[in-house]
Amino acid sequence: MSRILVTDLDGTLLGGTQDDRRRLRDALARHPEVTPVFATGRGLASIREVLRDPLVPRPRWIIADVGATVIDGTDLTRVDPVQEQLRTGWPGADRVHAALRRFPGLTYQHGVVQDGRCSYHLAPDRLTDELTAAVEGLGCTWEYSADRYFDVLPPGASKGNALRVLAGKLGWQPEEILVAGDSLNDLSLYRLGTHAVVVGEAEPALLTALSGDPRVHRPDRAGAAGIHAALRELGWLSPDPDPGPGPGAGPGPGPAAGPDPDPGRPVGGHSLVVAYHRPPLHWNGDSWQPPSSPNGILPTLTSAFTGGLPGVWVTALVGGDPDDGPYGNRPYPAGLPLSPVPLDPDSWTGYFHRACKETLWPVLMSEPGRSVFDERAWADYRTVNARFAEHISAQAAPDATVWLHDYNLWLVPGLLRRLRPDLRTGLFHHTPFPAAEAFDTLPVAAELRSSLACLDWAGFHTEDFAAHFRRTLAGMPDPPRTTVHPLGIDRPAVERLARRRAAQHLPAAGRVVLSVERLDYAKAPIQKVDAVDHLLARRPDLRGRLTFRLVCPPPEPGITAYDTTRSRLEERVIEVNTAWQTGDWQPIDYLPGRLSSTEVVDEYLKADVLWVTSLQDGMNLTAKEFIATRAGLPHPRTGPGVLVLSRHAGAAAELGAAALLTDPHSPEDLSTVLGRALDLTPAERRARMNRLSELLGHERPTEWATRIVHAIRSGCADGSPSTT
């Protein structure tokens, strides 16, 4: 359920003591599922000044000019369709001034920038029927508050009506909204049947107008403290954090540092905090199981920590109950300093299945037309990021280093800058980073950009991705340093396994083309099946001999973003096999399941060609695993295998000089390059594989991790291949 806080500014959100305002700000930072909306008499210029105050939470929407203006809080642009509806019938400021000039008690507020309304000072005894009749004769409405302010508005404008229109467009229900105010010009907000609070020290006339209304909270506390009390009474806020030592703080206070930015906030004892949304192990009902692949970020971080990297690993635990301990009745996984963030399954679904996979992932893959934005899912994304930020803050020692991973935690840098400005925060981006034009298609682009600009360091697999990041943050003050630092594989481990399995390996009959990839439209599985169909039509010599082995495990249950891809892929596999099969042979061998690392190496050993055709890919470690498997093990019939690699995979920046590069956006190129790979002589295969082996290098993932931590912590990029 959405939770929307609609609050007046002066006397309400901006009221109370500094401690009251800080407490409310921090509570909202911990609960980003509560969406702040400002409803104020101020104009945009004045609101910009308010937003400079560090104690003011960032609003998602702003109702300004007493309801005549609606503003998108992410970029402070006007929401024209809503605003036009609210201003229908407005005669203009000149006509209003001319018609009301004969009332000497009216004093126009010349020092206030006004838009779509006219605001005056007026003593109570000058509020006459003749004046209000003149306003109504203009086709306008009016508001009078605090025994001083007289606002002339378009006939459909008021704070309440602006909220009604905005809620209708965004699908908010009355039970999802809390309105907060302190004066009569807030009265229209209370007429919508929502939850409501009148903060302490409110205008007596407002209290009189709302007397007897059971929906209205009436706390004694003024301003921000009154809002906080109402949110707590509704159950929208959890208890404030214990100001004592943070959970999992470790045995000592950490290194000496300057004063903590907020002495009431929990501070842990870890000099390094690593955060990734995925846990390194999964519970199968009986025991903790590692990932099936020996490479990737989870094995890399696991090796780094078990190899002595100091610190703590913050990760999600879906369905965990903190009252039962982080792992309930399950035994704690030994050897890893895990610190779980308990998340309920509904929040995880909105966060990962919807916001990450349906909103952000298509943009990362340069397919913004596939992106689907949902406010409720985005509220879950904010919630999970806030949980991570709070947990990291509680674990980190003063001046600690924080290493975040990937787009799933894009909002954490901004939250940490507010919670713990003493921390040094870095982010490594394992996926592609999109071009600025694609990034800007996100409705929340301004919110994300503001957070990413709070990083101290950002790392990428390729210079192209780093350049996209820099262009996206162009114009932001003090942008983070960027480093190009491609991730490798545990080459010795893969080579040992390959040698062990090669002794049992028998070459497959015919020519085998292999793809090992999760089900994802970004991996172009349908395009590959189409390319095989096209190649068989052109090459009769391959019929009965070519097998395309597509190992394509499904995503985790609950992700629906790939359902269309799965359905169409299965249709095309059946169509192509039906069209070309003869006897016991069919061209497509489709395996929609997961393989162990040993089974994957067996597939590498049998393949003549590894076919990587990602439309976009951060790195693609299967290409590197294939090289490690085949470089020292000549195939008994045809020589080493051939790597066909997408130009749009990060690995192409390192391996493109020896791989056969292909463009998956071109059906003709896909089939042509695949045919060329199958036709290479054994000598050509050997020369290319020798060069690939040299390009692969020997840096271990644990060395990669250690160097990145050093770069974040030291404020420099020692040992990095490229830095800007």
C-alpha cells in the first residue's frame, strides 16, 4: 500500500525545534515508502530556498501557490496537464488587480513571487461580503487565513482540489494519505476523507472548523513533532533507532575519527562495509548452498572475505524475522561475516521483481521502450534502499569505507550522505551503465542522479560505461572519481576443473555451438535461434551436423518481465526444429535449466564455438571461463574452440582483438559470423585461442577486490588501469 504524507510547510513541516525536524527527516529517510508531498502557499522560487535546508525531506510532488501550481519534486518542473486543469477560468492577475483596486483594505504582497493567484494582506474587519462578491464576480475563489492573508485563486484551485486531481492521476486512495496543516488555507485538504493531523499551535479557526471530526489527529506537539506523532499513531513509522551501539558493531570502537555527524545515530565498529542485494548462499531446506558458477560477484566477494578481507557483508534476507534472529532456526553460515537486512516478501517483490527488473533493467540494457514505471514498486525500491542505508550506517565505524554493488542500491549513496557524511562510499557497476539519453527516460532520473552524485568513487568494466556515467552526472557539483577496472575469473580454479574433466571427455558428434546464459531478452536468445534457421537455409552442408546447445535457466520465481521472451523462444525452438529435423537430429538443443559448475565446464569442453550475443552486457564471464577451459586443452578433432562475442559485451573491450565479434542487432551478421567461426581451420583456431589466453591475464578476483577497496579508501586509484 502507498503511504502519502501531504504537508503544509510554514508552521507545519518547518515548525517545531531543530531536533523535532531532524527526527522527522531521519524517520522519513528510514521509511521511503512514505512519500512526502508539499502543499504550500509558497511559489516555486521560495520553495527552492526551502529545499536548501538539510532538515527538509525531498518531496516527490509539490502543490504550490495555494493549489494553483503542481510541481514534480524530482526536477522542479511544472506538471502542466494538472496545472492547466486547476487554472481553468483564471482571468489573469491584471484583471484581478483592476477589479479589486477599489477596496482600500487590500495590500498586495509585492515581495512574494506569485503565479496563477493574487495574494494580499487584509485585516479581519475588512473581509466584507462586498469584497468576496467582487472576487466571485471575476469567476474566482478565495482563501483567508491567519487573520491576515487573502488569496484570490482560479475557480478550481485549492490545496485540497490539487491533491484530489493529483491523487486521481496517480491512483492514491484516501486511506493511503495523511494530510497535515496548521491554518485555514489548509482546510480544503481535510475535506477529502483522508487521514489528517492538525499540529499543535495551529490557527484556532482551523481547529473550530474541524471540531468533532474523528479522523483528525490533534497532537499537542507543534510542527514536525506533531507530524511525527501522527505517523507513529497510524503505524507508518517504526520506533526510532536505539541511540546505543549499533547491531553487529564488532568488538571495538573502530579507528579514531572526528565527531560523528549525528551523535544520536548508531555507529558500528567495521572499517569496511560491503553491500550487495544478493546473499552469497541460499538455503535449500537443509543447508546453505553456494552459487552454481565459480565466478561472478558473489564468489569474488566470498573469496575475498574468506581470504582475509576485513569488514562485514550487508545483504538481504527475504522473509527474515529480526525477532527470531537473522537466520531464524537455520544455522549461521560459517566463515562469512554476513549482516542480513530482513525484508518482507512483498517489499522484495516490488523492489526486485518490479522496480529493478521492469523499470531499471530495460534502461540499463539500452531498451528504454521496455521500461515500465510503477509508483508503488518504486516506493518499495526506496524502502529497501533505506533499509540498506540504515543498516550500513549502524555497522560502519567513523570514517569507514563503504563498497556498494550495482544498480539495485542506487539510492543508498544519497541516503548515506545524509545519515553518515563521514563515510567514504564507492559503487562498482557490474551491469552496463546506459547513455545519458536512455537514463533520462526514467521518471526518477533526477532522484537517482542526485544520489549517485553523492558517491566518492565509481567503478566500471569499460571506458564506455564510465563515460556514460560521467555524462549522466555532467553539471553535478563535485562528481565522483571514475575507474575502469574489469572483473576477471578465478582462472586457476577453472583450469584445474577443466583438466580433471577433460580426462573423461569424449568429443561430441557433429559441430556444437554453445550458449550458456540466463533467460533474458538482453542475451538475444530468440535472435540466435533465428540466425541458426537462416544459416541452415544457406548452408545445406550443416544440416544434420550442426547442433546449437542453448543452456538457458529461467529467472527466479515471481519475475514476469521475461515471460514474453520465454514464450516466444519456446515457440521458435519448436518451429525451427520442426522445419529442419531429420531422423534423430534436430538443430536446437534447448535446456531451460541450471547446470552445476562442473556440468558447465563439460559443456565448454564439448563445444566447437561459444556464442555470446548480448544486446548489452556489463562483462560476460562465461566468455572468460570458456577461454580458461580451452586454452590449454586442444580438441582432438578440430583444435581449440572459437569465441564469438557480441560487440556490446564488456568483455569485447578486452578480448575483441582475438574473438570473432558479432552484432546481435543484425540478423545477417549473426548468421554470417557464426558460419565463419565454424569454417576456421584448426591453425586459425589455435592462433586465436593463444591470443585470447594472453588477453585473459591472470589477475585473481580477490586481488581485484582488494585493489578496489584500496582505491575507495585512499581517495586515489592506485593500480587501476584507467582513472578519470
